[in-house]
Amino acid sequence: MSEPYTIIIGLEVHVQLDTRSKMFCGCSTAFGAPPNTQTCPVCIGMPGALPVMNRRAFELALKTAVALNCEIPRFTKWDRKNYYYPDLPKGYQISQFDLPLSQDGYLPISDPKGRFEPKRIGIIRAHLEEDAGKSMHDEAAGVADSRIDLNRCGTPLLEIVSQPDMRSPAEAKAYLTELKLLLNYLGVSDCNMQEGSLRVDANINLHIDTPEGTVATPIVEVKNMNSFRAVERALECEVRRQYELWQQTGQKLGDVPKQTRGWDEASQTTRPQRSKEESSDYRYFPEPDLVPVTTTEEQVERIRRSLGELPAALRSRLQESYGITPYDADVLVNQGRNLVDYYIELAEGCGDGKLASNWVQQDVLRTLGEQQIEIAEFPAPATALARLLDMVRAGKITTSRGREVLAEMITSGKSAEEVIKDMGIEQVDDSALQDLCRELIEASPKVVAQVKQGRQKAVGALIGQAKKKNPNVNPARVREICLELIGNGH
Amino acid sequence: MAISREQIEKVSLLGRLLLSEEELDKMTGQLGRILGYVDLLAEVDTEQVEPMAHALDVSDVFRDDEVRPSLDREQALASAPNRDDECYLVPAVLGEL
């Protein structure tokens, strides 16, 4: 971190809102339909067609804005953003210019691994706009025409613009991860980057310390990043590129027009794209076909009360109520509300939050990953797993035996008790264990001598032998008994 | 407010209008006169008047989030100057430099 510059990053995120129909018409927003089967005169811009606002799109946008701690103005309106592109049949996009539905919010981010201090990322504004269509160009066909599919035209998007508050690619990734999680908890979007439900553009430059003071490099907008990992890599790459370019050319902010660069996954570099038109070139003007929308104080309050427990609050609660670390709380919360509910039921059921957290993170999450299933489809209900953990806690069965039992519960769908009976696992009673240990100690004078010399680790050999004789023994208890017996002069 | 010939050139480019030299001159004059006429409005004192967002005194018009039938694809593509079975065809746009 001794680099002679500060990294300045701001992010623009477009989120497709989870509505059944488009923003201004009744066409379906379902992904993956055959091209040009979900369009109508409104969304393909036929003369005389009139848009009508989708109530749910507006409500989802408002809900998100409130969760992002934004100010909600009492009055908002629509504007036309004019530009020509083949995937924009009307020749303008309906968006919001000077009176967006929300502004001046923030999203707190933190890193459980401590790579950066917890901080608030400012939100400049979150506004609604409609999506454009999709152009497809077959590279192999050379100079052939581009094919245009207008199914996506008019799909509601929420554009969330952050302040340039992020100081590293890791912070940018953390902001995106937290934002996506929030959107998931709110249920406003599926946030599927592969299907384009969440798109990220980044603005980045460097403030370089020089003997003559701080110098800012030209701001670059980076596009075409298809995962949060790609965002992080693209920004890391851009930091190096801008610093090297500044060393070579000395170019400062204002010396050259703002540049747009695209991330190229194959070469892991950014490449120049068409330069960005000036904002005024979009010739925004009020959309005459749509009337303004007003929002009341009561409405905002109602939305605030309906938000439910959001990720940040949930993390604190899990730490406080179940005694788990910030890191563990983060892992659990990041898996989504359903997994957290499973965890809470398990922790309540077995009375040990840490043990429950370990088992969820190791065994449950691994199974979900391997079987590609959601927690709702997990074969062992939290109450059943809780009974198993009860037995593990009480020392009735060992952790490793417990794992085998869970694996069998998952395969067979049986309860912990049934599986234990089927597998012939029996609790080894303490006096039998005492006898076993005494037998082993008498047969291993070497181990006894080592332990007496203070090498307690040597007792491990006895534990191994005990497990061979009876796989059901509890190794911790064997260790305890052996050390006690050796200490007593056997 | 007069409008310059450069502004007309810029606006015609943004509007994808290819204007001849004569047309540019003609537009500069015509648009200048229109803007001059609109400038008359500047004489009114609007200090206490809130900017108008819409000509109608109506707000909060919504529809429910319900899917309605879309156009049949053949209908949608019917007027396209160029098309294939599924899509509109347009000259390739070079997005990258």
C-alpha cells in the first residue's frame, strides 16, 4: 500500500427489476424467448403508441432506494434521452434526468478479512429507465448485417450511481457483493449477471502524489465486465495501465476526452471503445407521454417498515445472539435469507451457535455445492440435524462419525436416530472405555514412558489403536482417560 | 438567442441528418427565427413560478404488472426494410475502435 497514488473508483450498476411485464407495456420480460416475440407497438416505438407506467416497477425501485438510505423526493418525472442506435427503435430512451426518484443515499461496506476499514459508499442517485434491445453480430460472417432482437426493449432497469468513494478494486468488489446481496434480500431482482439482470460500469482514475502536488489522471469508464471477479481484475489492470501511461506521457485529467474501455476476458486487459458522447449530447427533455409521479411521506414510511431484516442488521444479530465471529456471520448471511433461517433453526435447536455454524459452513454448504441444490431442497431438515448435533455435543458420537451419519441422512432422508441404529453405531459406555484404555496402556510401556517425560502428544498412538478396536469411541474421551490413568501411575 | 451554423451542424449530426450547405444556411436562419420567437417568453417574470414538468395537471398514472399478448413476430417484422426469419437486419455497427 505504499504506492504513490490514491485510486478513485465510482460504479454505475444497472439492475433489471423483477416484474412480469415491461416498464411501459404489457409485453413479457421473461428471459430466453425466441427473438422478437415479446414486442408490441409501445416498446418498438410505433407512431402514436403511448407508454403507461408499471406500478410494480416503480414500487420495487422505491423499495431499493429506501434500503439504500436515499432521500425520496416528493415529485419525480420522466425524460427522453436521445441517441441513435439500432437496438433503440424509438430513437430515445425513457429515463430520468433532473428529478430522479431518489438521491443522496449510502451503502455501508466492510471486509471480514480486514483488508479495508468499514466505510459508507455514497449513492448519488438511483433512477428508473427502460432497457434497450440486443444486437447480435456474427463475427465469422465478416461484414454481414447485425441482427436485432427487441425482446428486451422496455424492460425496467434501476440505475444505481455511486459516489467515487471506492479506493481499491477490492472495495469495488465488496460494494457490488453487498449491493447484490441487498437486492436479493429485498427480492427486487434476480441479479443474474449471465442473463444481463445486473450490469456494471466503472469509472476510475488515479490521484498521484508528485513533488508539485497531487495530479489526477484522465477518468476512464470501463465496460463489458461479466462477473464481479472481472470487475476487480479490470480495475486492477486499469490502475497499472493508468499509472504506466502517466509515467510515459504525463497526461492529466482534462488533457484528453473521457475514454471508454472494454474489458477483454481473453487477454485480461482493457481495450479502447468508442469515446463517450458528452452528457448534453443526449439532449434530454421531459417525456410528454408520461405524467409525473408523486410520493408521500406515508408511502415511504410504509415501504421502510416492509423492508424486513437487511443483511447488515442480520450479521450483527447472528454475532450477538449466537456468539459467532463476524467472518462466520458474513459467510452465512451472504448465502441468502433461506440459509440463514436454516442456520437459526439449527442453532436454536442444538443450543450451540458455533457448532451449528461449523456444520452449516462445512457439511451443509458443501452438499449444496456438490448437488447444485438450494437449501430448501436440502434433505436433512434443521430439526433433524439439530438432534444429531445434540448427540455430538454430548459426546455420544464423535464428530467424524457424526459426519458419516449426516451423509447417510442426506442420502436416505432418515432421521439421525434411525441412521445411528442402522449403522450399528452405539455409544461406548464409560466403564468399557476405561477397560479398553487400561488394556492399551499395559500393552504400550513406551508410550507411557514418553507421556511421563512430558510428551503428551504420544498418547495419540493409543487413540489410534482404540479407534481401530472400536470405531465408535470418542477420541477426546480416550485421550482424557489415558492421560488420567498414566498420571495415576499405571 | 441566435443559433450558430456550427450548432446546426452539430445538431444535424446528432440527429443523423445529412444537410447540404444551402440547407445548413437555411436551417440556421429558420431555427434562429424560431428561437427568437421563443425568446419572447423570457420577457415574462417567472421568478415565483415552479417549472412545469408536464402539460397535464395529472400525476401517478399506473398500470398493474400484468402480461398482455405481444405482437406476432411476423407482424412486428412486417415493415422492416431488411430482416431474416427472426430478426431485424441492420448494417453492422462498429462498437469498438
